[in-house]
Amino acid sequence: MTDEMRYRLYYQNPKLGFYFMRLIVGRLQRDIAREHAAQTTG
């Protein structure tokens, strides 16, 4: 999927765009928490 396709999809359906943003942010937060836990225990 190209950047242009993502932008078009986002503008055509903002709810879907926000869903993907929440999904990505949630995964990043989980990865950061996992990395932080590994650093404090290891």
C-alpha cells in the first residue's frame, strides 16, 4: 500500500484512519513497556 493510497483511505474514512492510529500507538506502547521491563529485569 503506497502512502498516497493510505492518505486517500484516511480522508475517505477518518474512523478507519483513527482505528489504525490507535492500533499502531497501542503496539508501540506495548513494545516500549516490554523493552523497559527487559532492561529492569535483565
